[in-house]
Amino acid sequence: MSHEAVQGEGGHWNIANELCRILEIEAPNGRRLPEERRRVAEAIGAGSMLIIDEAQYLVQRNTRGKDDWQAHHGIKPKGSMQ
């Protein structure tokens, strides 16, 4: 499975919504993020691979403070998801 990130897409919520769209599954519910991560991982499937081209765009840039890297933290090998 492949996804090309675009500038301004950053943040874990945006990538979760885009992955659900690509996988043709119901949009994520922000009130149960751990369960939603598992659901997306199951839809991708064990033994499958997710490739994100232009992954630098997953970082939400903040010109007044720290950048938000949460989208990178949400994309982990299945064995490391908690």
C-alpha cells in the first residue's frame, strides 16, 4: 500500500483519515484512538507494507513554537503499537 503525503497534511488525525479513505473503511473516531490504530493496522494486514512518500509533510510546522511530529509516532510496526 502506498500513500504520497502532501504539504499541509501533517498531523495524526489527517493521516488517519486519509488511510481510512484509501482502505475504504469507516472514518476514525477521535475518542478511541488506540482502537482506531488497531483497526487501520488490521485493514492494512499482517505481512503488508505501508509506504509513505514525502513523509516530511506529515510534520505539522509551527512557525511560533515546536513542530508537531505526532503523525510519525502513530505510524509504527504493528508489534510496537500499544
